[in-house]
Amino acid sequence: MVVATAHAVAQPTGPDTPPSGSALASPARPAVRAETQQFTLSNGMTLIVRVDRRAPTAVNMLWVRAGAMDEVDGISGIAHMLEHMMFKGTPDVPVGEFSRRVAALGGRENAFTTADYTGYYQQVPVNRLQDVMKLEADRFAHNSWPDAEFLKEREVVAEERRMRTEDNPRSRLYEALSAQIWTASPYHRPVVGWMGDIAAFTAEDVRDFYRRWYVPANAAVVIAGDVDVQQVRDWAEQTYGRASSAAVPARKPRPEPPQVGMRRFDFRAPADQAYVAMAFRAPGLESLEPDAIKTPDSQDALALTMLSAVLDGYSGARLGRTLARGPKRVADGVDASYSPVARGPRVFYLAGIPAQGHTAAQLEAALRGEVARIAREGVDEAELRRVKTQWRAGEIFQRDSVFSQARDLGSNWVQGLPPDADSQLLDRLETVTSDQLKSVASRYFGDDQLTVGTLVPLPRDPAKLPRTQADEARPGAVVH
Amino acid sequence: MLARPSLSIGLRLLAACLAVMAATAHAALPIEHWSRPDGAEVFFVESRAVPIIDAQIDFDAGSRREPAPMAGLASVTAGMLDKGVRADGNAPPMNEDALDDAWADLGAQFGAGAGNDRFSFTLRSLADPALLARAAALAARQIGEPSFPDAVWTTERQRIAAALREAETRPGTRAARLYDKAVFGQHPYGSETTEASLQAITTAAMREFHARLRPCGAKISIVGALDRSQADQLASALLSRLKAQACAPLPAVPRVQPLALAQDIRQPFKSAQAHVYIGQPGIARADPDYFALTVGNYILGGGGFVSRLTQQVREQRGLSYSVYSSFDPALDAGAFTIGLQTRPDQAAQAVGVVREVLATFVADGPTEAELKAAKDNLVGGFPLRLDSNAKLVGNVANIAWNHLPLDYLDTWTARVEAVGVADIRAAFQRVLQPERMVTVVVGGAS
């Protein structure tokens, strides 16, 4: 099962475009062209259908354009808490029954929450698609549960936070990093929520968030698989289309104030290896429309996407080759990442684990040195071509999974992009030049827009009793 | 590259629950099988939905065949196969940078890895014949002519040792290691890579271990947009640089021994959660009760949100985010494991609930209603096991490796349908002894 992440680089996907140049210039094109159609249901909900006749299965995926960034202080994590409560029933489908019915249909199900969105899915044999559409539409419109269920599930979410974050020093470092990068932006808060906020959630907090954001005009259904488009459209009207329409509440902009100087912090936690993460604020891609794509920010966003791929987009890319191999090795691992699309502001990450005998400061300098080298020298055509080839091949490999096609379609919708955005993005990336890489490498990696977090290892002392933030902020009411 | 911790949250339950089921499955899937002159066996499924080719080659050279002082040898040998190839005839040597560039230019993916039983290669390429030929030729050099450069191994060894030390600071890693050791004792399934074993491993040992890879022992699974004759050419190309020599039977590996006594292992650890493992040696893949145990385990702890363990530990009591049970069938008995994480002060309660659920299930078996629900999901959801080439090649390799009949996937749902409540009860009672299990709890006070 796959978690979509707020910061995942858009995966190559979508209908085929002949690769140009390199090895892929030959006719390596999908045998069957994927067919995608998008509709608006009568109540304002979006329906996206991708026909793919790989196998007699289908994916039903509900996307709500509401995630952690739609929360306010004091209820961080409520979008995720609601995701859990969506499995707890409706007047027609009592607690536990949703999962039992999906299982009985031969289905697999799960859900995911990020800063930008919340998603739910079932993958089923295609002859069961209508059944899961009914179930999903029912809980979208009529989620309802007793408070006792909420109190138990709040304990589960606290355990989830302990598992994902409390006992994982690098996760905690990134949580602290986001809290330092962003002041006004809701990206300041962790998606799972601060432990103290989780402990203080009330059932009414969850219901408020649900009533506010789970309205048809703020949601999309993606159906992918061996389906008939008109049939799916009819079923969607009969199920999802019945939810009462309502206006999507106005969203406050919450713009992030400019950063005017480096921020730096140490994060001390039990670990053996240090870790350093650098976040440089950067522009993003707001649209793929012909006019919007020509703006300086959009052009820079495309170039930054390629820069991250040149640095770390394949085995043997620059960062690993230079910093984690050979006699001048300073790192045990390195990472560069940047996503051009998101609902909120963007950053370019550089990160790594210093090799033994090297400090985090040395690795930090070395990582920036690799960007500086591109600012000075650019990259040669073969290297640029290689990265583009990787994306093209990835686009075709991705067609092997109906599930990942559905995920990409939903993700594009959340960001306000058309269904073929991945394909369009690929075409745009083809146009990026070495000079553009030089230019962005020289402009976005200075000190003023930088936040650096360093994990400073503390030795473990197993003899000591546990005493962690988690224990101090333990939820009070436990129901058995 | 290293993975940044995901900034997202989600997945109500860990995927581990489905691990056992994922290893199986389909209907009406024509698998062609033939033996090559060099002794390799080919298993092939033509699939033209997407213009890609997936291949997997498996050898009997997993970690169970390592010399004892060199735990980790199979795995690091696999890891070193992309660090360089020797010169051969008019083909010049290539270092790891050259190999990385060549694969990236082909837009193809190639890798090697080792588990307890198998040493495996995987290739994914676009189906275009010219590209595929180049990918196969490059793969063949990595399979057959690795150079195992000493300088690279020196730095790799440092990197792996550092990662081992880091992993030791995590309660989950410690619990898993204690568990494996207690379940398998001296058997190689419980062997553990340590800094000392890494020190014992030399590139000469890797060359010696690599020499175990011979065409006559290879199982090649191929799925994709090609025909049988192209598949045979691909198989031939992939093995073309391995030494073709006769395969003497491999020495027997000692059998996994049942546990004599229950064992309770507690390790205090300063962590937000205690990590709990409960289990014992389970079954080999060839076990006649494989289907009864697979269906039964779905009901006990393999079936996601609807399993008994998830219902009792998570849904009823809110004790954990993830709780599961799994069999890990292998050439010999892999572990039967129940795993969960919970706040340290709840660990004893969680262990109590798990033990009660398990004991009841072993004693009484499932209800008829539970069995029906399990069959509805397993049989009804069968197409989901075959809806991508990636899944297909996994299934084909499973059939090839485990000597399953070629029509295994065609009969799979019927075998599931045939399982009765009494079969499950009898199989669980034969295989599991709840009173003789290992319990590991790492976290909290002692």
C-alpha cells in the first residue's frame, strides 16, 4: 500500500508522449492509450474516470481537498483524526461494518492524510465497484458515531504518533524543521498533530471539521480500471451525486512572511548517527496553462525540479556519486528533494548522514558545494538527457499499476491541475536547459532563505525509565 | 539516496498484515515452462497490456548458505554486484558510476538481493527489442562478471556498520533481533549481521560465494510484452556470462528445530512505545496445511481491520495502531509471528489480550461465519493479486521457486474454498503451541 505524501515529486504518468532523444527515441510507447474523462456531478463533486483494461479490477478513490493545512492552532491533526473516524460508521452502516463489507467484496481498503488532502480508497474486482461506490458515498455524506468510539480511536491515533514520530529521531527532526521554516503557514504544524493537541481533541472538533470541509464541491472521486465511462458516471450520480451540495467555506490565505535570514537549530535525540537537513525556500508551479507556465517563478520551478533530479534522481546521481562514494566520501547517505506542486509554499531540501569522521557541518558545506558547482559549471547535455530519460521510462512503468494511476489523478485534482498534468509536466521538463539549472542553482541556495536542522546524537541509556513527551501528554480518557 | 521520513500520515494499518497472502495466487494464467540446455528453468507469461518486461532470476544462495562467521555475506555480495564489472574480451571494465549511467540511459531498472533462501536478480525494462537487448547484455555482465572492488567494499562496510549501530538505537530493531535469535536459535534463519561478521567478510569471500550462482540452478521468471522465443533469448542472454558447470547437489542445511520451552524476554528501553513480538517456528512452504493456515491466519491476524487481533487489540481497546499475525513460509519453517507496538505501560495488557485471542483461536478454530467472510475476501479478491506485471512476476517466481504446479493459480480459489473450520483448527493445533512461544517486549521499565 502506498502513502501519497505532500512532498512527493510528481511521478511521471499519464498518456504517452513519444520520448525524444536518447535510448527512448525508439517506439517504446504504451500499447493501449489510457482514456481519462473528467465530469462534474450535479451537486458539484468532481468525477474522474480512467479506463485501463489491464485486469478485471477497479479502484474507487475519494479525494477531499482538506488536510492538515486547513486546520488551526489547538486542533492540529484533526484532519487525520477525522480520516480514522470515517471508518466508524453511518446511520445505515454501523461501526466496524464498513471494513467488513469491503472485505466481503474481496476488496482492499485504506486511507491517507497529508497537509494538502485526505484520501480514501478501495480496490475491488470490477464487478463490485458499484458496491464500494455506495459505501464510500454513504460515509462521505453521513459519517456518524458515538463519542465512545471516538475516545478509543483517539488512543489509536496517539499510538500512531508514537510509532511514526516519537520513537523516530529523524521524523522528529523533520517535524521540528517544518515548525522552524514556517511561521504563519499552516505547514508549521505536523500532519498527525502535536501530542498535546491529540490528547485534547473532542468529538465535536472532528464533527466540525467534517461538516465544514466534506462537501461535494470540495471533493473528487477517481475511478480507474476496467470500467465503462457512462456506466460509472451513472453510478456516481446515483451515489456520490446524492450528497447535499453546499458552498466550500472561504479559505484564509495565511501567507508566509518573508524569511530574511538563516535559521538554525540543533535537535538532540538518542541516535548513533548525526543527520542534517537543509530547507531552502523556493517558488512553485501554480498552473500548467500556457501563460502561467511562462512566468519566471514557473520556469524556475521547472528548473528546480530538474535540479533535484540531477542531484538525486537516480542511482549514481551527483550527490551520492560525489559525497557518499570514493576516497572523498563525507556522507553515508544523501538526499535532495523538491516538489513543484503543493497547495502551500515550497522548499527545496538537501539532507544527509555524515560518514564517520565527518561532521554535520562538513556535510552541509559539501551539499551546498555540489549546488554551487552546478551554479558555476551547469550540467552537460548527456546528464540532462539521462534525467529526462528516467522520467520518460518511469511514466511507462507507472502504467503497470492502476492504483498508482488513480493516485496521481487525484493528486493532480487536489492541486488544481488537469488529469494529464503529469504528461504535460514531462513535456515542460523536456524544455529545461543547463543554463536554467545554473541560474536557479545560483539564486535559491543562499543563506537568507535557509533553515538548517541538525540531529545531534545522544547516547542511549537503557537503564533509565521512560520519560518522553508522549508520556507527559497522555490522553486522559481511556475507554475499554 | 536515503528516504526522508514521510511528511504525510495515513494508512490506518501497516501493510505487514497482508504479507503472507501477497505471496500467493490466479486463474487461467498460462505459464509456459521449459528447461534450457544449461540446466536453467524458465517460467514465462506473455502479457502485452503495457510495453514492459519484468524478469526475476532466483538461485539457492540465500543467507542460509553463508559460512557462519560471515553472517550477511549473501546480502552484501548482492549489494556489491552493482559496484563494477570486470573486462571481458572486447568489453572494457565498468565501475559503479559507469554502470549507474548505463542503466539510467536505458531507462531500465536492475537489482540484486538476498533473503534467507534465495539470491535474486530483478530486471525491468521497456519492451523495445533494441533496448531490451542492451539491458539484458548489461545485466548479464553484472550477474556473471562482478569485479568486487576492494576499495568500494571498504567504504561500503563502514556505511553498513554505521547503519547497524544506528538501527541498534531503535527499540523495534532490538526486539526483532532478540525475537529471531530466540525463535531460530543457531539455525541460519536467525543469523544476524554484526560489525564482527562484516569484518570477517572479504571480497575474496564474495567471489567464492558468487561462484555458487550457476545456470543449472537458476529459476528464471519472465512476464511481459514478448513471445516465447524472445523470452528464451532473454533467459539465455541473462545467464550468458555465468560459468556453465555441472551442479552437484548442494549440502543439506540443518532443519529448524521446534522450541522446547516458552521464553519471555524483556528488555527495558527508553522509548515512547514498547515493541512486542510473540511466536515460534511456523511452516515450510511445502506444508500440506498451507491453505488451511493461510485462510486461518487471515481470520486471526492477517485480514486487516476485520481480523480478530485487530478487533480485540485496536478496535475494542485502542491499545495499538498496528497488530498482525503472519506465517513466513520458506524452504524450511519460517516464523509464525504476532507483532504490535503499544505504550509501555499497556504492554502487559496487550500481551495478555493477544495470548488469549491466540489460545482461543488455536483451541476452538474460527466460526463458520468467520470462515465464510475469509473466503469471500480471499476468493472474491483473487483478481487483485494479478492486476499488474509486477504482481504477476512475483507469482510466477513463487511457483517456480516452490515447485508448485503450473496450474497453481488456476486452482487457488478452489483450494481456498475447500478449507473447512475443522481443517483450520487441526492445522493450527498441529503447528502452533501457544504455551511454548517466545515473547519479546522491548521498551518501558523492566
